[in-house]
Amino acid sequence: MSETLANLLKEERTFPPPAALAAEANVTDVAYQQAADDRLAFWETQARRLEWSKPWDQVLDWSNPPFAKWFVGGELNVAYNCLDRHVAAGNGDKVAIHWEGEPGDTRTITYADLLTSVSQAANYLTELGVTAGDRVAIYLPMIPEAAVAMLACARLGATHSVVFGGFSADSLSNRINDATAKVVITADGGYRRGKPSGLKSIVDEALKSTPSVEHVLVVRRTGQEVAWGEKDLWWHETVEQAATEHTAQAFDAEHPLFILYTSGTTAKPKGILHTSGGYLTQAAFTHHAVFDLKPETDVYWCTADIGWVTGHSYIVYGPLANGATQVMYEGTPDTPSKARFWEIVDRYKVTILYTAPTLIRTMMKWGADIPAAHDLSSLRILGSVGEPINPEAWIWYRETIGHGNTPVVDTWWQTETGAIMISPLPGVTATKPGSAMTPLPGITADVVDDQGKSVPNGGGGYLVLREPWPSMLRTIWGDDNRFVETYWSRFDGMYFAGDGAKKDDDGHIWLLGRVDDVMLVSGHNISTTEVESALVSHPSVAEAAVVGATDPTTGQAIVAFTIPRGNVDTSGEAGEALIQELRNHVAKTLGPIAKPRQIMLVAELPKTRSGKIMRRLLRDVAEHRSLGDVTTLQDSTVMDLIASGMKDSK
Ligand code: WT7
């Protein structure tokens, strides 16, 4: 990837932590030293944040790589650690969740309330015959019952498989069948963009081909009409009538906690399996360290959906294990207005905000005057996750949302890693906009070349993890071979993350996107991320997505889809002039080799529901093919918009 490296953004700004924050930080630079001196002892210390019914005999069993066992012989109950122990410690009245529905309805849920609901759900699931080791599919909107359902499964040792509420009946039935789930927990519907959208009807469709499902538990959220079959049970008539006391039983540290399917834009989705003790240890530690969570005073808000791993680790397990008070929001950021997020921050005095670059760029596009009209002074830490954050968006986030003095933590991790792996620590790290900086204490990440050799500072290649970590995936559900093949075969003895990365001159890590997103133009490797970054650095550009399209002369050619900022004139000649200007701008920023062959001005970009740009579809457009499967798109009309509204240059 040498060309890519030579072209990388020359980003030289650094932002040291505010002195007051550093002085009070949960984790200081001592942690790096402790972990370097004795990695396993470091993780043992972190595991002691949890309450174990039986201590472990061995920290890590790596005798059969890549199949790891952490905290061998230890026993705990994950839900007990998220609820009971806080209530037992006298924090039952503390707010666990400030929930806000999209229509504006709200619920305030204390730790004691949450424990009661989870106990009721555990009791009723037991009545339905759910026992430890069974799989339960959860297909719910962002309502508190989603967290309740997950924790009830955890409490019983049942393995949950949350399927994002926007997935199609097909995706749902595939996931139910892969895990042979016995029960499905859903709702009549949920609110999105001001309208109730149906979920139960999709479950009905999916259940035509899911022989394993015995019962469907349905939460009433919208009150819309639903068809009713003999497997269907209303949540309010069953769970909410069940006994409110439930004694949690301890399970082995390696007991399966959940399966979560990765987006899978091409191949069959992989059921990523996570287990209990190591997963909760790292989710809790990273939430404590990266967000500097002070459970007494902070109000934390992660804007992810519970259907993604971010929602699992940083809405449910990490924050609740740490006794945090958090905000949970059901809907979209522009309902009823584009100020919704900032109203929420102001209303609940949110102190820690964790969101995705795609949202940050959307907010940029909507304009700084929207957040400026709200009091965001409560914010003290800002997090980013999901894809590389370009320096412009990073700076905008810090300046416009974080009043110019709030640390931005760019957190790199994956569904597979279970928890944050590479990130600044807000009280320690002098951050660089666009860099995830350094592996967290206890994590050994590296960048290697084709041969698996560590690259020197200034070099680039593939991101790998050299040693097992507590919250690592244990396998792909039902497919150990694919687990070994996908992650452990590219480089000997290392986990291959599938991301390109570089080390800067100080050894800090910059993520470059998925390695499949590297283009080969006239024999030069150019990453889609850096061309996108160059485009977005132009004042007329709000967002950009870049793909490599087959080209008879250059092998691949760079094709860019660009969303202009709201105030930019794109009509007729002005549009043509802008396209030329942008091509030259990229050439000037990255070198002539990176000059896009073609730039299209579009109104929207196709994204998965987790916010990842679906480059596969854009490649179809760029190569004039008919479109492939669009069912995982967040908004399936986007591709029509692109095809019709395209301003093309050649
Ligand atoms: C892929 C994992 C981790 C929760 C959400 C996504 C990309 C994630 C960053 C970041 C650059 C990032 C990587 C990774 N990614 N965070 N901070 N900087 N890239 O989980 O759907 O499993 O996707 O997201 O490409 O491999 P996921």
C-alpha cells in the first residue's frame, strides 16, 4: 500500500487532554505500563470490576489457538452484574435509562425498575420452556424492552440473537434458522421518521420458513393492527403479569452470551459468537476507560441501534455493568426536526456522546446553526465509531458540538472484537484528528506488510491483533472452519481484521477502511478513504463515497459520488464547474494519480443501516450494471435518487 501511504493526509494538529479532565481521569498512562508489564494480570484486575460467583483458575487458555478461553473455571451471571449488584449496593433508585420515543413520549427507568422487568421476562421465558443454551431471536425497535429482553436471556443463560429492526423478512428468517431460535421477541411496530412502521408483519412473513420457532412474544408499541396466530403472545399479558422476583444462576465464564450477525454485504452473514466473562470484562473496562465514565454524575448517550454491536456493548452491557445513567432514543435524528439530537442533549444534560461519522457529516451538511441554537455545554467527551472519521468531520465535531475543548475519542473495533480495541484515552492522549491513535492497555495491535512483518513508523499495510483479548469472538456460530479461515489464516498466529492501516511517524495508527476498498489505479494502490477525505475537505462538499470501477486503460478508475453542501449551486454550468474544481482539488491534495475519472453530484448515498456506505451498489452504477440486492439499504429509494439525479462528468 505504499502509494496510499505517500498520499496520506498531512495532518499535524494535536489536541492534548484538558488539564482538569486529565487530573481526574479514571485511567492514566500508568495503565499502559501495567498492561505491558503483565498483560494477563492487567486483565485479571479488570475482571475484578465484576462480581463473580466463583473465581477463575486460569486467566487465559490459549492451548488450542485460535480458540480462546478466558477466566477459565470462573462463574458469573451477566444480568446480575448489570442490575442486581447495583440495586444491592443501594443504587436501585438511580436512573438507568432516560428513554425517549420518537413521537416524544418518555420513560424514566431506574435500576430497580429494570431489575423487576428483567426478572419478569426471565420468569415468563422460563414458563415458555427457555433454558440455558437455547437461542432467542430479538427483533425490536429501540424501546426499553429490547434491553430487557437481552438481559432476560443473559440471566437465563439463553443466547440472544438480536436482528436489527430494519432487516427484511428474508434476512430475519435466515438468521433465525442459522441459530435455530426457539422464541422470537418482537413488537407490533416502531416509530421511524414520524410514522409507525410494522415489525410483527415482517416476523409473520419470516416465520413461514422457520420451523424452530415455538413462540412469538409481541410488545405493543404502536397499537397498529396486527395479524394474530397461535404462536403469538402479547408481552403485556404475559411478561408484565409474571412474578417480579427471579434468582439469577451463575454460568461458566465461557457460556455463550449472544450471536450477532455481521452486515454481510456480499457473502452469507457470519454469526459472531460472544461469551460471558471476558466479554463483560472488556465491555465494562473500555466503557469506564474510553469514556471516563463517572457513574455518579455523567449522563451518557450512545446513538447506535441495539441491533448493532455498538448497542450491545455500549448501550446494554458496558454502561449497565458500570451503573451508568444513559439516554436511549427510538427514532431518527431529523424527526420532528433536525435539532432532535441537540434537544435531547440539552434536555438530559448529556455529558458523553457516542455516535458515528456518517451522522456527524450529516449534521455538518445540515449546518452549524442548528446545534448552535441549543445548550450543549454539558458535553465533556465525544466518541466516534463505525468507519474512519475524516479530519474535517472530527474538527467540526470538536468545535461545533464540543465547544472547542471536548476530547474526541475515535474508537476502532468490530463486531468480532466485541469491545473497543484502539482509541485515545480522554485524560491521557494528545489526539490527532482522524487517528484512532493507540491500542488500549492490554491490547496488542500492529500494522504488518504482505508477509506479516511489522511495518516501521511511517509505513502501512494491514491491521492485525497479535494476542487474544477477553472480548474476542470465540467462533462463527456453527462454523469453526470459517472462523479459522476468515480471521486466522491470512497471517500466521495473528488475527486479520480486514482493515488497511498506517503508522504515522510517531507510531500512531490511522485506519484506511476495509482492504477490499483499496483501488488499484495504473498499478498504484489508493484507498477509497483518502480520496473521500480529500473531497470532503473541499468547502462545497458535505459527503463523498468513492469506488474503483473497471477501466480498460488504468485497470481501475476512481469514480466519486459527492453530496454538495446545502448552499452550493449545482445547476447547469455551475455544476460542471464544481465537478472540474473537485477533480483538480483531489489531484492537488493527493497527487494526479488520485484524480477521479468521474465525479457525480448526488443528493444521497446508499448506506447500510449501520451507516456503512454500500460501495458495491455504487460500483454497479459506476460500471453501468443493474443493481444487486438492495434489501440491507437503510433507505431503498436512495438508489433511484442516485440513478435519476446524477450529474455526470466524463
Ligand atoms: C468495521 C467493523 C465497531 C462497531 C461498529 C462497526 C470499521 C469501525 C472504526 C474507526 C475506522 C472503523 C472498520 C471495522 N470501523 N470503527 N473508529 N475507524 N474504521 O462494527 O459493523 O463490525 O464493522 O468498521 O472497517 O473493521 P462492524
